[in-house]
Amino acid sequence: MVLRVRTLSREEHVAFIEERTAEKNAATSVSFLQCPSWGDLKTDWRAESVGWVEDASGEVVGAALVLYRDVPIPKRDKLPFLRRSLAYLPEGPILDLTSADAGQALKLLVAHLRKRRAFTVKMGPQMVSRRWTSETLKKAIAETEGGVRLKDIKPDFEDPTALSIIEKLRATGWSRKESEGAGFGDFQPRYVFQLPLVDESGKPRTLEDIQKGFNQLWRRNIKKADKNGVEVTLGGYDDLAEFHKIYEVTAVRDHFTPRPLAYFQRMWKAMEAENPNRLRLYLARHEGELLAATTLVTVGDHAWYSYGASADHKRELRPSNAIQWRMLSDSHASGCKVYDLRGISDTLDPNDHLFGLIQFKLGTGGQAVEYLGEWDYALNPVLHRAFEMYMARR
């Protein structure tokens, strides 16, 4: 196959995603971070839809959302400034890296981005390399006195094809930074927690079977929320302001900087315009009072728990468990194969402040998943090293 790379229109990009997510045996899933709507959100980046096109037929066989972050580089006389960019493919590209043409396709991508004056290319293919079941993780936690990390535990599943791709990337000039400490070395998480909604044969699991996999605390909390009259409903654009109020409460409690309301309003408009089923807002109320709210993003048969917020009071009513169960149930009803609770750290040390992140998600009986991680290709080694030093100081 002879390929070439060119800019895609928004319509071509979305059409390719719809086509790709309809495939039953796609080598990788399509992340919502690779949709054109995600580029609309990133107002401090420039976005380009890039496609691999079969030269003879003109068929699009791969696509990527590329985000460019401009970095001003002074000349020796300090004026004028040259502009070089970090070219970032968040959780992309949408490309079959197992194919015989994958190596050539990546070379064409690098050549295209070089023309765009990128000094570094960063990509994060959504291909699973390893999985660990909840049972394996719970056993490791019980048997180890702190300090254990996911990479130190034998996985229940390891994909030899994914591991061979890792070696091929290294051999062709791509590099992956091995995270230290908490395991959050990448822009996007390498480790995530997922709950499969289908069995190993691809047959949908029943909701009863899925809930049987929950631990006793999760099942009890779901029942408690229902018994106490917690009601979960779908919201709309006009409910975003109410969601944002308790999101700000959550930010204070959990010590993070909240995004402004305008960010979520842009997200709603961009994703709804792209696909009416892309984004949903869930609201958990008790006696009319909002206690928890979340957003759910869906692309094809993959659903992601995106943003969550909860009030400081009435937490004993367990609105967060109720809202998770409703999102999961709706994802199951819509035919999704994966309910994704997003990032986790790779630490299983109960004494680590990040342990609670995986402990909460372990209660669903799902799996810890490792993707290929984020890979860099340095087009300008000097600027690339300077960028790495800057990121290390952040």
C-alpha cells in the first residue's frame, strides 16, 4: 500500500472515526481525545486533523488529531523570535500499528510535522499492552508491605504484539520516558482502570453479573443510595452552572485547580455538535438538592467517566456510588463494551496518598490496564532536551 499524509477536513475526520468504531476487530480503540471536538476545547493549542490516505484510491486509512503548542525560540541576537511547536497526538493516532505499513506511516507523519516546524512529536497510541485483574491486585496489596507497583506484579494478560511494537518504536528513533514515583510521567495516564461490559468471547454481560463483581461495600452503597431516595437524572447545557458549583467545592476539598465554567460550556457545544450522544451530564439529587454530578463521554463502544464532583455534606447517602451505577447501566444499555474510569497511579502502597484512587475503582471488580504509553520523536534534539528539562521542573 502506498500512503501519503494530508490535512483532513473535520467531516472526513469524524467520518473515519465513525467507520473505525463500527469495526468489530479494530486493533485499538478510538479515544475521545482524538476527536476534532477535543481540539475545539484546547484554545491555547492549534489543532489539525491529519490523515493517512491510500494513494491510488484516496481512501483514508488512519487519522490523528494533532495539537500544536507554540514555543518562542530566540535567535542569537535575541530578536526576532522563531516559532517552533510541540506536536502532540493525545491518545493517538488512530492507526493500526500492527500493520506492515505502520513504520512507513509514522515516517510520513514525522515528515509532515517537520514541515509544520515541530521540534518534537509526542504520541500515545491506545493499544493495551498489559492487564491485571482486581483479584490479582487485591492479593498483591494483601501480601506486600507497601512499595509495590503495577510493573512489579505479573500481569494476567500481556500482548506480545504490543510488546513487539514497543521494540520497533525504540528501534526507529522513538523514545518513552519511564515514569517514576506515582507513575504519572505522561501527559495522559499510561495506567487506567476499566470495567469490561462483555465477557472474553465478546458477549454482553448482564448487569446482575457485573454487580456481582463489585465488592460488598460498593453493592451496599448503591442500595443505600436507592433506599435513601437519591435520584440520578440526565442534565443539559443549562445544568452545567449547577454542576460547576459543586465541582469547585470538590476542587477545594481535593486540592486541585478547577477549570472555569466556560470550559465545560465549550465542551458541551463542541461535542454535541460533533455527535449528540458524545457527552452526557448526570446529576444525583436528594430531596431536590444536588449532591453529585459527573460527565460521561462515549465514542463507539467505549464509555469514559470524565469529570466528577460531589458536595461536602450528605456524603453518607452515597450519591457518588449511585451516579456511577447509573452511568455504567446506561453505557451497558447503549451497547458499550468498556466502562472506563480513567487514570490511576501505579502504586499499590496503602500508605501512599494516591492509593485511594485505585482503591475506590478496585471496588468495581474491573481491571488495571497499561497502554503503550507516550512516545517522543525528537526533530530538534537540543530543543527537545530543553523542553524535557522544563517539564521536569513543573
